[in-house]
Amino acid sequence: MTAHPTPTLFGIFLAAARAHPERLALETAGTGLTYARLLDRVAELAALLGGRGVRPGDTVAVLMDRGPDLVAAVLAASARGAAWLTVDPAHPPLRTDSILRQADPRCVVTDPANRARAERRDGPPPLVLPPAVPGTEPAGPGAEPAAVGGLVAEAAPDDLAYLVFTSGSTGAPKGVRVPQGGLAPLAAGLRDRLGLGPDDRVLQFSSTGFDAFVGELLMAFPVGAALCLDEWDALLVGAPLEEALRVRRITAVLLSPTAHGALDPRRLPGLRVLVSGSEPLTRAAGDRWSAPGRRVFNAYGPSEATCMISIGEVGADGGEVDAGRLLPGFALVLADRDLAPVAPGEAGELVVFGGGVALGYLGAPDAGSAAFRSLPHPDTGRARRAYRTGDLARTTADGRIVVYGRIGDQVKIRGHRVEPGEIDGALELHPEVALARTHGVRDPAGRPALASYVVPTGAGDPRGLPARLRVHLADRLLPAMIPATIRSVDRIPTTVNGKTDWSALMRSNDTGESGTARPSASAERARAVLERVLGENRLGEGGFAADSDFFLSGGHSLLVANAAELLREEFGVEVPLRIVVRRRTAVAIAEWIDAELRDRPSGAAPEAAR
């Protein structure tokens, strides 16, 4: 039996553009586009993609700064029947290279600022978009572009909708192949559960490289709401994000508990819908946001199931916070280790079924075989595609899902799912590392963190190795994947069955990092600056060392700007925010500053403030 076609992302947007042509669809700090004008731009970009030979079934990568054309390019790829892949320009270059190499897109769409990042040695030149003509006025009643009739508004449910890359246990990011069949049910579920409408303003906060970006699009477009975009540094967690929410008059947002925990709900009276996701939501955090006229929701779901599978409103009953009920189109089984259903009321591994379950991992059938299985559907008993989430959960008598956390080794750091194996693989690329093992631990404040153990090759000076490895990792991994501690060991102990003996490994080291050299004068000056910035926020016992992690010592996005400014005053050189975010320790930051000062023409650098 042939499956009925389902709306594509472009089809969902097209329905809204026809229903609300004069409503605001996209807004940046300086530009607004109505649904009608955005549809014009999408049709224009779809024609450009067609000129590059993009056909249904192809993949189009979009590597652009935040702005209207980023969203228009994604919609244009969907309108050609292609799968889209959004790549965040802020991600490390080597990670971007790995993603583009694996995805092998037919076309990479970019903007002038990111052209060099989008160039591929073994692929066609990128499509650098011409600037759009700004404006908010629609083209006029009935002025829908003629080309719209030839675009793809529907597709088969198992056609590929988009690729999103997550942490991979084999040492490289792995691409999740998400089908078209999950988009319309998610759009309908968000519309019905959240109660948003054309007057709402949704913030596009997520990195475009993560699946929450899709959730934000589907919060706004199906109901004719405005999607508001801003520059990365305007959305730093803390005061900048709070200011953006207030100034942009945001009424609905999707944030992790880490992000919304740094905001003051009292300063955001206009925010009427908060969707919390990516991390567990505590009762205290939910209650903190509770206010008349505001609704708080807790969402749950992996990238392998179209962003989210359940969402529930956090009530004021003081009970356990759950993940709500399943969204339309999904079903679940709670299974034991043999994948047999557990007894009612018992906890088991959450196995999800439905049209939104991913088609597997890109180019990695072996990696996907354990996670993606053909199992009896709980409603029909027929074999259907299912995804093993690796999460322990139970359901309540009224169908709500309570998620307890990970069953296996995979951990979540500040809302990002992290495979320790990817960190090990990146560490072992360094010439001074023979073997690496990474483990989930707790930092002094009790938060999830990562600890890495490395066996040195002896190729370099062991002093300062952790700092050198952090710089190496910062070029390859996301900030959340940089270990809190990196320790050198003579060997990796194993259990009788050959697995890493974590108990023995952790007993073999004291609490400080090994291989730490006496800090340079620059590193000591940078350390003093960071310690001053941390002030009363500093976590942990003892002093703040030159190789201490700024963020795991209590630093957060609100303090990054302060640190950059004080470092500028101390050294007389502009320190971009991203250097503090990516380098994290005084040693690594000082190395960058020293290199900047060395590269300055003689006499050009201002004298460092003392």
C-alpha cells in the first residue's frame, strides 16, 4: 500500500503564507519580511538551486550567519524536494569539514562572510547568495510567485527531510537522517499544545547546527507567527539573552534549563510560553517561571525522532515534573535489556515508534543497527522501524512520560548529547597522545562534566600537555565537549572482560591535572584576570589555577564579556568573546594573546595596561 504524501517544511510554510500573507514572518534587528515577501525570496532561491542541478533526493547544506536568507535557503531546499543540512559557522572548522565530507551535498549555500568556510576541495563551488532587497511590504494581493506551482509542497513520509549531526561514538560526528513524516505531526502537536497564534513572536535561539532549530521553525510558521533572529553575541546566556527577549518583545521561546536558569522571569512579563528542553527540568526551575498569563512546558525527544516526541505543561501541583504525553504520530514501548516490554508501572528503556523516527545514520549501517531496529509496534504488533533512545523512563497511569536519564555511557553536558568516544578520537589525533579514555563525572557543584585520561606517546614535553590538548580539541569539538580535566596516566587499566576499569583509573590520580607546567608570566596575568571576573561565582575548593576551566569554575556567558574587556585592558589587545569561550583556561587564552602580540608590526601594539 502506498503511503499518503505528507507536507514538507516548505508545504507547511506555504500554507501559512497563503493564510497570512501580510503577517510578519521573519524579523532581524534591521529587516522584516512578511510571509508573502519571504515566499518571493524562497521561490527566487529555489530557482537558483534548480540552476545548480538540485533535484528531489539531493542534500543542500546551508552554512550562513543568522538572518532571513538562512531561513529562506532552508525553505528553498525543501521546496526543491531536497534534504537540508544547516551548518553553524561558529562550529570548529574541522568539525564543519567532517560534516560536509560525510554529507557530500549537491550544493553548499552560503553568504559572503562564510564563503571560505563553505569551499570544498572535492566539490563544486558554493552558491553565494546575492543580497535580498529589504522590505516588509507584500508583493500585493494574489501576487504569489508563478514558480510556486512547480515546487515540492508534499513528499512521501520516508523521503529524507533533513540531516542533523550529533556526537558520534566512533570519533566523528554522525548524521541523523530525519524523514518527512515527522514534520507535520510535530507542527500540529506544537500548535495544539502551545496555543500560539499569528500575534506571537518566537525567538530563534538555537544553534542552527542542532535540531532545536527545526523545533523553533515549527513553533512559528504553522500558526503564522513571527520568527525573530539575532546575532550570536546578542543571545549569550544571561544579560544579553534577557535583553534580546525584552527588546524583541518575544512571547514564546525554546530554551534549555541552563539557559533559562540564568534569566530573571520577573523582567520578562511579555514572555507567555516557555518550552524547556534538552536537559531535565526540575520542579524548582519550573515553579520559578510560573506566573499568571505564562505557560511553562517540558519537552523531550532525541534528534533521531524529529526533535521531540512529547511535551507537557508543568502544572502548579508541586508533583514530579514529567515530559508530558506523546505527540501525534508516535508510540512507545518501555523495554528490558532483551527488548521485551516491562510490566505496567515499571521503568525500562524508552523505545520510540512512528513516522518521525529517523531512517538511520548517514553512511553507517553498522552504527545504526543497534539503535534502529524493526520491532513489533505496540498498537498493531506489526514490525515497524523503532529507535532505542538509551533513556530510562516510565509512564504514569494517565500516559505521561517520566524520564530518569541515560542507561549507557552517553552523557549530556549543558544540554548537548555527548559521546565520550568522539572526544577520545579527537584526543588520539594529537601526536602526543597514544590512547585516550573519557568518562562522565560530576564537577564540584554536582553538574555533569567530562574527565579525560591520556597515555602520552613521549613525543613532547609532558609539562603543559592538558593546555595544549584543550587548544587542539577547541579546533575540533563543540565547547560543551571539552573535558573539565585532562590527566596523563602510564596506562589505561582494564577489567577482566577488557573494558576500561574506571574505578581503578580514577583512584590512580589526585584531583589536580597532571603534566601542568609552571605558568608563563602571561598565563599568570590572564589567570588573575579570570579569577577577578569569577569573584563570588567561583566554584570548587582551592585556588583558581592557570589551567582551571573558566566555565567549570563558575564562569558563564554573562561573565564572558567582562573577561574579554578586562583582558583587553590588561594586555592591550582586543580579545574576541569566542576566544574566551573556546580556549577556556588562562594558559590557552594567554597563548593566543602572546601570538597576537608577536604578529603585530613593531610598535603597532598598544602598551599593555598594568
